[in-house]
Amino acid sequence: MRTQNSNRLLKGRNFIEFRDFSKAELQFWAQFGINQETLEKFGVRSVKAYSYLSQAGDTITVRAKNEDPIFAYEAEKGVFKLYRPFNKKYKFSWWGKKKNEYVFGFLQLPHEGALVIICAGEKDTLTVNSMGYPAVCLNGETANLSPNLLFELKSRFLIVFSLYDNDKTGLEQSAKLLDLGGIKPLRIPDFFFDEDKNKKGKDISEYVQSGLPLGWLPDQIRDCLDSPEEEEVSGALSGTSKHLLTLIRSSKSLDERVKTKISFSKPIISQNDIPWIYPNTIVVIQGQTGTHKSRLVETIGSAIISHSGPENNILGLSVNRSFDYSFIYIDTERNIQEQFPYALQQIKLKAGFQIDDKVPQLGFTSLVEIPRDERVETLEAYIGHLKAISKTHLVIVLDVVTDCVLDFNRSEESMQFIQHLNRVINQNGVTFICLIHENPGHNSKARGHLGTELANKASTLIQIGFEKDANRKDTDLIRLKFLKFRQGKRPENVFLKYDEIVKGLVLADALSVQRVMDKKVLVADPELVSDFLAEKLMNKPMRKASLVNMLTKHFSISEKTARERIKQILNNEHYKHANKDKKICVLDSFKEAKQVYLKLTPTTELKSEDNLPS
């Protein structure tokens, strides 16, 4: 825990205290091409003093001196690798429990790029990053590179290089990385190091310290390129757009996919054998405030983490157990004292656990205390952390998604956020379930520009809301309507009720559903009329007069009522449907040869939302 002094950290009987960098310390780093901005970016701290327990159980305190400065590399929260550059006996040590897999610089890597360099140590990593090349290091040259890290680096960067010390150990470990994963070795020029005479130095930071020219490094990188695709890295080193490299990587990946038989993913969640949610997709659940969006997701979560089978799930949900999943609930609205913990308890209980059981496949956190302008960055770091510690497929809930961005009405910010979601999906294998409120009133459009873009980009779009009675008042019947389902035919509506006994949603019985539907049919409820018209207009526009005639016969209503219903539905985004191209549409009209026609028009093609009825 931290004390009131933010520069002092306590852990049991031990402490570590930080201070601002002194002028002499900054000069030490500067000789290796490393400035204060780089130190702060990578979380390097100057240590004033620290303590540890000796083997005899005594508390030993170590204080920094001018001739023996101490620096700290933060491995994780509350764990530091200490560096004393002038102390030969205690050059490196750990404060806190040493990490099994330590990768310095990983969190500072770009999302993707032309290349990344694995260096020998932290100082070299800072030097290479200061030269403009993304770089990381393990806990020394002899540390093992895990398969997960190798896969992560190769999936995000076109080429992975190593740049180890130019001594026997460094050369041997570089060759090992080449054999292990095709990691191409870069090498300090031979004239800079002599094994017998220990001439000048042996690593990249010492080379920079010498002031010698660095032209050999980009030259070596170009010399390592042995395929047409890799040669594009040369362009990147000269300022070519990084997006060209992304396209090249995509082209290579697609080329491999085209050559193999495609096996489509099976759904994660089905309801009565009807697929709902597929892996590596964006699922959006929209609804007015108070329509049980969160409770629906809680029930889905309980199904995912339960191993009791579908018979234990009250909504008839079943989970594809061919893979292991983790259900990660990220909340943005509820307080963390009562509301959110209670919801998490309900997920556990419905899954067959006790509230005090440890459930490894259930994860959760809250963004409530994170400033809105920092939430996207924080979210990405958190997901990266989850993927680093878990080999399962992550199903991540964002409740509510509009709170994850600073301004959900800004188109640029909305598009960037959705690109972020897609990038995480492509790089990590993640499924997102995004909850979003609808605008108040009858215009049931998901809130903001973010809601519009999510509806367009989602693979599955589910609307949850209360069915209306003949007077347009809410009943206690809850309808799930699949507005969009990219994987195939849209599932039929599912009807639910809230049950006080189970404190959650249950399937509505057939009699309750029929009673409400019968009343709606008698008065030609606009929802049913809208569904009827959408079905007729799915393939092509039709004359309004013909549709009026069809409505009068199907619903046993007058021509006047039929025309009133069409007027009520026309250009109203409350009544949305997906056309045969899976685009979200509303009922629209046009004139041709003095005849009025009706058609389904994508919402993105409407001239102005100002013309929509409120």
C-alpha cells in the first residue's frame, strides 16, 4: 500500500522511497541517448532508499549515494527491478516478488508496426526506443522467450529482431532465438568489441555512449530482409506509411487462409439450439433505461461460467464447451460498494456457485474512478493484462459502452473506439458485448453517434424492451428482438419476464405471450404492422396502395387505419429492420409515375435525422 506520501511505498515491514531525478542522474542516462521524457514514459524511477529482510530476519535499509545511485524499473504494481549501475556486487535486485515472466517495455509498444527489437537489458531497451525503434527486453539474455510472447510480437509486428551483447553469451542467445522463432539477429560492429581485450564496449547503449556513427543499424536491418514482403520494412525506416505494412501483413495472412479449408466458428451461446453469440465479434444490446439490459447480460455470464449444463440455466441458454471462456464484466455506471458487487453475486449464484467461492473464469472491474478521457487507454492496457495471464477466450462486457469514451456524439471519437475494439478482437481473440441506452421517447435509436456506428459494425444487434398494450403502455412482457444477425437468418423474438423469486429474467409462458399478442393484433399494433411491411418489402419496393390493401385483409382493419399505421411507422427509427444485406433500415417512401411506393432504406442513407418524428 502507498502512504500519504505518493513517493513512498510500503509492503509489510519493507519500504521503497522515490525521489526526483538529480542533475547527475539525468546526465548518466543522457550519455546513452536517454532523456527524462523516455525515463518517465517507461516508468523508470530514482530511488532515495529501500529496505528488505535479510535471511536472519533483520530489516536492512539501503540508501542511494552520489557514487551509488539506485534506479527502479516497475515490473508490475508494487514490484520493482532495482538497478545500481556502479555497484558490481548488487547491480540488480528485486523489491517485491519477482515476476515469472518479466518483459520490460511491453506496455509501451505500439499496437502494430514494421519491426520490434528484443534487447539484452533495460538500458539497451531505453536507448533503442530513444533511437525510434520499438524495443523490449526480458530479464537478461539467458531468460527464456515464452511462446505466448513470441506469438504476440509476431502477430503485431512484421519482423522481430534481436540485438544482444556482442560477447559469447549474447551471440549464443541470439542464435538460440533465431532457431526458436526465426528472430533475426542484429549485431554490434565487430570493431567495437574484442573478447580478449574487452575493447570499448559490447552493447548498443555503450556504442551510443562512444559517439560513433549509427548508420550500421538500419543497414543491418535492410540486410536481414530476405523476402519481398519484408523489404517493405526498408520503406518504413525511411518514413513510408505504417498502414502499407498493415496491408501487407493482412495480405500475407489472407493468402494463408485462402489456401486452407475454412472452418466457421461455432457459436459461444445458443438459446434452444438457436445461435445468439459468435466468437470474435461485437454484440450490441440496446434498450431504454430500466429494460433489464444488465440482467440479460448477467444471465448470459452465469451460463458461460457455469459447468452445470444448460438445464441449470433459466433462459435455456447453452454454451459451446469446445473452448474455455472467461467472462469479464467491466461496469461504468454502478457504485462499487453495493450495486455492482450485488450484480456479480447474482452471476455467481445463477451459475451454481456460492458468493464467497473463487471463480477463476469470472473477472470484473469498474471504470467509475477512471477519468473519461483516459478510459480507452486504460481499457486496452487491462485487456492486454488479461490476455497475458489467461489462455481462455475472453467474453468482455462493456456496461455501458458510451461511458468508455469522452464524447459519444463525436463521429471521429466513435470511429476510433470501434477501430480499437476490432483491433483487440483481431490481435487477441476477444468477443465484446456492448450495452447501450436508447434515446428517450418513441425513437428507439441507440444513443449518440457511437450507437449509430456500433449498430452498423456489430455482428449481432439485440433490442430489449417492454411490449406495449393497446394504449401504448408498458406491459410486464419483455421482448428480445434481433435487429441484426450477420451470421444467418435472424432468430425469432424471445419473450421474457422479470421474476422476483429468482431475482432475474425468466422465459415468459406461452399463455402470457399470447394474451398480449392477441390484443395487439386486434388493434393492428404498429410493431406488428412494421414487421409485416418489412417482410413484404425485403426484396423490392411496392406500391403503397397494394400494401394498404394487404394490411386491411391481414389485420382486419379499415383502409383509414392501415394508412394511419403506415404514417406512424414511416421514417421512424423506433421501427427498425435489417434488409437482405444486413443493413439496419426504416420504412421510407418515394414517388414514381405519380404513384407512391414504400421501401426499406438504410438509416445511414436518410437525409437528415431532423426530419424524423420524435
